[in-house]
Amino acid sequence: MKTKLALVMFVALLLTACAPGTNVEPNDPANRQIDFTTPGPNSEVGTPAENGRSAGLGTGLFHGLISLITLIISFFNPEVQMYEVHNTGPLYNLGFLLGSVLLFAILGFAGGRRR
């Protein structure tokens, strides 16, 4: 059991090394008021990141799969974001959504049924 837990933790750590976004400034600088508005268009869609690439369907699928772990890490490290802003638009969104659904489907089946 301990070996299995250690393996799961290692794989989780390995996967989160590929979390979206780097060099992201925290969203909440000091002395800033929170404005409750509806989300607007992402001005970074289609623009490449520092490495010259934009995240597409496959990257969105992977980011959706690791989204739960990325969310937990983002509570402790504000530089880690769940969503890559330098993306291709609808294809990245579709991949992210499918990855998230797949993650929870895997977790649901892995839990099994209790009798």
C-alpha cells in the first residue's frame, strides 16, 4: 500500500511539473479592490508564449487532466495558474473541458462501489 501511494504521489508531482503558465504575476496586488464583472475576451488568444507556441487541443486535454492538482498547488504558489492564457481558443477550451471530465470519470471509476 505504501509503495502504491508513493508511486501515485510521484506521478502527480511529475505531471504537475507541466502546469500551465510561467512568470505570471499574482492577480491580486496589495491595496486593490475586487471588481465583480463578467469575464471578457482573452486578449492573449492566438498570441504565442515566451517559447513561441500557443496551447492547443492536446495541451488543453493535459491541463484538464492535471487541473485538480494544479488547483491545490495554486493555493500555495500564486505563480501557478490552472489555465493557459496563450491558447488557440475554442480547441484549447474543448481539450481542457474534456480533460477535466476525463479526470473526474477516472476518479469515479477508480473509487469503485462499496458494498
